[in-house]
Amino acid sequence: MELRHLRYFLMVAEEQHFTRAAMRLNMQQPPLSNQIRILERELGFELFRRHPKGVDLTAGGQVFLQEARAILSRVEDGSKRAARAAKGLEGALSIAFTSSAAAHPLIPRMIRSYRELYPSVTLLLSEGNAGELTEEVQSRRVSIGILRAPVAHPQGITLHRLLNEEMLLVLPVGHRLLPVTIPVEPELPSVSLKALADESFILVRRRGAPGMYSKLIEACESAGFTPKIAFEIERMLTNINLVAAGAGVSVVPASMLGFHRDSVVYCRIQGARPRLVAPITLLCGTDDLEPTTQNFIALAKELGRKHRKESS
């Protein structure tokens, strides 16, 4: 039994006449009658009572009519949903973030825009460190990872750099390197990287933020010292909490500037070579990307371009 047999049957049942049904189907009446006979033989009972003026449904035909309509309706609905899924309009998309990347205003803007454009796609959001996200994207447990920067280009992964933002030094209020008078925002005090040689640093573990960890070590060594690392923690927000507690100094992306403003001071870093920046990077697989993933990447790149233009 084929779907066309069901469509032929429905047309004859609707018209109650083979010739009129054949005209609507753009076919000859004898082939249509033959196809209905084939369907009846396969079912093992007659669907129509034939009479000179047309046909009407048998008891079996009446029941089969209801089922045929339901089958074709489900096929039509399934075809529409499959077509929507093929365009990324339905389905699911898993995205994982690092906490520092999620703190940037671009990320909630991306999520909000994607939900508005693709309301029928289920978003599965999670958080982890850079190492965890990279492994999850490599193993395809997660479709997209958004982090600062991996230490190297991971195998089997495509990187999309969305933007760069300035890294800021975080000092506790009253620190010896701060000026007596703190500038009023948006102005920030500046501190030379060389002046931090005797300070205790609080950093996210290398595995949690490999790119930023490596760049900071490199910049400090270029400035003539190896940083003394007092604490290595899992999440960047904890850096700021510990600085507020007087446990050391830290370096964070500028988008985290709003945390603990009553107990820490954010400063620009002078003399860092290479310049300390915190990128936002999107990770995905290299091939066979789902349509939902492709749509999100296109949106993220577009919003990243707009953000860079607005910030320039």
C-alpha cells in the first residue's frame, strides 16, 4: 500500500464518482479504478459499492476513510515539521558557556535574539570551564561552546572569534598602587604591569581559562618577572571575591567591571606585551553541523560584528 492509494481513495470517496475523481486527479478513469481494485485486494474487502450513478462507501470503507484521513494528516504534519527541522526552525540546540564569557552583554543578547528568531527550538544551556567545554564540543555532547580563548586550536573544532575586550587589573580598595584620588567613571586609574612584580595573583586555573592564563604569564615575563600565584580557582567571579577579601590581585575581562564596586577598584594595565585582551570565542564542530547550530553561528557572527562596530 502506498500513500498515493490513500489519496486516490479519499478523492473517490469525496466525489462519490470515479470519473469526477479522475478529473480532479488529472488522470484517466480506468487507471484510477484499477488502483482502487488493487487497494481493495490488498485490504481484503470492498471499499465502495458501485452503481450506475456513482459509488458510495461500504461499512469497511467508512472506517477506512477515517483512518486514511488520519494517516495522510499525520504524514502532512510530519513533512512540515521535518522541513522546518531541515531549516533549523525546530529541534534542539545545546550551548555551554564559561562564566566569564556569559558575563559579557553580547551573550544574553545572542540568546534573546535566537529565541525570538527561532521560538520552536529548545535551548539546552549549561556552564563549565574552557577545558570542559572544549571536550564536550569535540565529543559532540554539546553543539556550541562559548568561552574566552583556548590555549591552542583543538583538533576537530572550528573557532569563531566574535570580539576582543580589554583586560583590567582588580585591586582591593586602599591598595598601595592606587592613586589617592580615584577617577570617576568612565575613567579608570592605570597601573604599570611591572609594578605588580611583588603582588600575589589570583587566577583561574590554566585548564579553566588556558588562553588568558598563558597570555598573562607571558606578559608578566616580558615585563621582567614571574607572577607569584597565591590561588588558582575554578570561576572568574571568585577571583574578584578573593581580591575584595584582600587575598591578592587579579586580572579579569572589562565586562566584569560591575562586581564588588564598593570593595575593589578596576584599573587599566600599562606596559603589557603582548597587550592583554579577553576574546569571546565560539567553538563548534568542523563538519556535519545541524541546521540549528548553523543558524546560531550565523547570528552570533552578525551580532559580534555589530558589537565591534558599536564599540569602535
